[in-house]
Amino acid sequence: MPSASMAGGHTPPHSYEEKMIRLSSIGVCFILIVAATSGCGDKIDPLSAPPGGGNGGGDDGPTYVQDIRSILDQNCLPCHSTSKAGSQRNGAPPTINFDTYELAVANIERANARIQAGTMPPTSGLEPENRTTVLDWLAAGIPRGEP
Ligand code: HEC
């Protein structure tokens, strides 16, 4: 009588298990790649964001004008704008505003603390990629960028 167990080498449960192991190691690699590129701590990628920046060059790290202003406009100005008063501010402190580069820089440490904690905007915090952009901007020395 031919033995079924010697036939294919792999029984279905075995190959399923192998597939799962392969899939989960792909997942682990993906997570490691994301962790490595999204700035754990304040490491900055020397290729994309040279420290000190210079003024112009080929620097494509985040700048206020190119990256940060739109994040603040969309996520913070609904409450933290000098154009809002009283109840329009939804409880945001009158002195914390982000309308301009100067205002953003003046409040950046407190703002970043809340952004990284995920408690501003109060609803659900900033999207993870926007949090990373803000961190990269800080690491690059909060450059203003071209108008
Ligand atoms: C829906 C309205 C709203 C939005 C949008 C919002 N905030 Fe706030 N913010 C508040 C309120 C209300 C407070 C005061 C209560 C508190 O501190 O949680 C506050 C307080 C703050 C403070 C002061 C905390 C301190 O150090 O005393 C900072 C800084 C701040 N927000 C930053 C931000 C940033 C940055 C964004 C956008 C990424 C943002 N907020 C978006 C309503 C808002």
C-alpha cells in the first residue's frame, strides 16, 4: 500500500504554516524599514536633510513654507488663529497661535510636545506622517524656506 505521508513532502497544514511564517517575516521587515526611515529619536537622514541646511542648495528637508504651513493651517488654525476670537477658538488659549512662521516658531516646543503626544488637534492628534514631518523640521533647524 503506497504511503500517503511520503508522497508530497508537505501536508496542507504544514505548508499553510510556512506561508504564515513567510508573511509575518515580511511584516517584520516592513515595520523595521518604517521605523528606520521615520526617525526614531532625533536621527536625521544625512542625504535628505543636511544639518544646518545652508540657504538653498539641494536641501529637500521640510521647510515651513513647503511642508509645515499647510499642516498647521489645516490642523491648528481652526482654533489657534489670530483671526479667531472668543468662542471661535473652541477654548484654545488666546496666546497660542500658528498663523505665521514667527508665531509657529515662538510656540514650536509646546506645539511639538502636544503633537508628538497626539493630543493636538484634540480630536485625534496629527497623522503619524505629519508628526514625523514636524520632527524632521525641528531636526533641520526649523528652516523657513523660500516664500
Ligand atoms: C478644535 C480646536 C483645536 C485645534 C484644531 C487645535 N487645538 Fe491646540 N488647544 C485647543 C484647546 C481647547 C487648548 C487648551 C486646552 C489644552 O491645553 O488641552 C489648546 C492648547 C494648545 C496648546 C497649549 C498647551 C500648553 O502648553 O499650555 C498648544 C501648544 C496647542 N494647543 C497646539 C496645537 C497645535 C500644534 C495644533 C495643531 C496641530 C492644535 N493645537 C490644534 C484647541 C485646539
